[in-house]
Amino acid sequence: MAKSRVVYYCQNCGAQASKWIGKCPSCGEWNTYVEEIIRKEHPSEHRQILAGRQSVPIKISDITSDPESRIKTADEELNRVLGGGVVPGSLVLIGGEPGIGKSTLMLQIALSFKKTNVLYVTGEESQQQIKMRAERIGLNNQNCYILPETNTQNIFKHISELNPEILILDSVQTLYTDTIESSAGSISQIRECASEFQKFAKQTDIPVFLIGHITKDGLLAGPKVLEHMVDTVLQFEGERNYGYRIVRSIKNRFGSTSELGIYEMKNSGLQEVPNPSEILLSHRDENFSGIAIASMVEGIRPMLIETQALVSSSAYGTPQRSTTGFDIKRLNMLLAVLEKKSGFRIGAKDVFLNITGGLKVYDPAIDLAVVAAIMSSNKDIPVDQNICFAGEVGLSGEIRSVNRIEQRISEADKLGFDQIIVSKYNLKNIEKSKYHIEVIPIGKITDLFKRLF
């Protein structure tokens, strides 16, 4: 007979204990331990879902690899985020807020494979609802199969009959396996189901996409070990008030983790944005103070974004510091450098900073544009809209060099900017003659103030 045992799992971090504990010793949260009954089947009773193949040690020099083995999708944005396409046998986890467009994106991917059998397993919607979404986005594919099922054993039965080349599961929180006596979405069920599909992907070389929910804190729901088990973790994010969605790579064993793809949500589904610089820059008839253009790089993609700053007199005793899409701690650092090295008296003023388009920027090269926007708003003098910036600001007020400066200059040149202000330490191996844009080198913040105002 199958043996059962009772264990306690922390719903926050997935830590395991043999008895109930009030405070989790791993994450420090209170009253997060829940009881779960785990049943482990006897080997003679265990029903093998997949016929496992025996592994043997082999020299690394004898292992053959095909550099062109990636599966290309019709979505170039997703291909770049994944590192050039889908790796056979990989396990990809896509997380995001409810209603952000995860299911729409994966259905578009499933319907885009015209000569590949795709199995789309849904545990949240019916076949008719999936059909309605497919008609709305205007795509059809005779090789895409829809399966409304949540039991993993039944899913593997249909897999053995259909032999799909790509498997999509929506979502991992709705799946459950008969080997564990707990409800779907629990810590043990998520971990066991992910483990089964990880074994399936590695044995069959079939890529598996898992759609996952997130908690109210913005983290992927389930145990932390789920992110360790998968090969790639993609975060699907975006502001509800904007029509743009961003796919950001958090973990990628087969590519870079600094890539992002940008989509625009329309009635016909998610549309790729090949040139985000044109949509992230507002076309103004006249110059306004507090606006500066930054040349940033995400992964291999350069783009120009607009930074907006507002400096005003504080109505209360304590000045406010507020940012949207930018690190508040880095803003406080830049304000301290401005006051110490440039003589700006903004310690008693409110400072608000906004990155347009709903983007969250982590590139330090945006520092120079942020400083220029703050200077412009404080003096109420507009910055010329044909000037852009690329440079990191140090604590001593120097302008530090940034990486991939040639790509930043080329992007600004392509969009018709007249000047770009960079660090003087970036001009060692740059040929200015091949650009139509004027490259202006500076070394300190005081030089930036003299140059602009």
C-alpha cells in the first residue's frame, strides 16, 4: 500500500517542518505553515508516466552539440529575450499579474507554429473560451490542440497519443498529481508537478512553457525552488494605464538576463514594438523645463527614453522624494551630489521623477539625463529637445564612462538628434566622423551646467 505522512510547509518560502511552527525560521513570517498529507507510492504500485532512459557518464569532448538547435518562434521579441529562440528540452516559467496578457501571449505563440504540433493545456479556461480569444486575435492553426485538464497523469496520457513538439501549461498553480494528497496550488503540488514536467522535458527534448501566478508582493507564487528548477524565468509586466507590456528575463541558463521585449496591447492581441524609441519619446511643439532624453541599453537593444523631473517648494516641513520607474535611493544620491558639488539648494524642495512609458530603468547611464532634468526644472529653463545624454554620475561629481557607447550614439543619430553629451572617458576609441550627431564630452557635473545653461 501507499505510505502517507504529514508534513508542514511554509506558504511563503516553501520551508518544510515535521510539526507546526508559529514563526517560520527561514523567512521570518508568522502563521504561514499549513499541514499537507504526502502519499508516496510503493515502487511496485507506482505507475510510470514516462519510460525513463538510463544515463551513463560520457566525456564532455564526446558530447555533440548543434549550434542551430534552437526553435525559432514567429515572435522576434520573445526570441531575443530567450537568447535566440526556444532551446529543446528547456522549461520556461512566465509570471505576471492577473490580466496582464500572459495567456494571450502564449496562445499567440502556440498559434504561430504552422508546421509544429503544439499542445496548449489550460486549467483555467474552457475550450470555447480559448477559441473566442483565438478569433479575437485573428490567428488560426490546424496543428494547435487545446486540452482543458489539470491532472498531470491524464495530461501525460494525451501527450503520448499526440506526440506534441511544444507543450504549454496554463497555469502551474492549477495542476495536481495523484501522488500527493493536497489541493492544487499548494507548495507540495506545485513543486511535484514542476518536477514531473522538468523530467519530461529533459527526457524528450520537448520545450515546456509554464504560466505562473504572482503574489501581492510581486513574487512568483509557490516555493522558491520552483525558480531553481526551471531553465528560464520571464517576468511579464506593465502598467495598466499604459498600452505597453514588457517581457523581462530574470533567469536564463541559455542566454542573457538583461534582455527585454516590448509589446503593445491592442484589440487584436499583443503587437511587437520593433523600435521602442519612437513610442517612448513624446513629440512636443515647444520645449518644457524638466525634460531630458537619455540613451539607455537593455541587453543588446539601445533605446531613447524621456525622463521628467519636477522640483518645487516644499509645502510641508519634510520635502518629498518620489520616483516612477527609477530607484528612489539612487535619486537621493544624485540629489546629494548636486547639492554638494554644484551648489544647488534643493534639500528643502520636493523632487518628483518620472520615466515615461511605464518602464523601469536600471541602466546607470540614465544618471546624466536625470541630473539634467532636475537642473532644468529647478532653474525653470528647458533643455533643447535635440540633445540627449548618456553617462553615469559618481559620488565626487565626475561623469563616468558607460558601456556600449557606440550603440547609444548610433541610436541617437538614427533618430535625428543634433547632440549627445557623454563622458570624456568614453571617447578613446570612437570615430566621431562616422556620425552625423555632435558628440560632446564632459568630465564633471559643473561642466554639464555650464554647457546647458
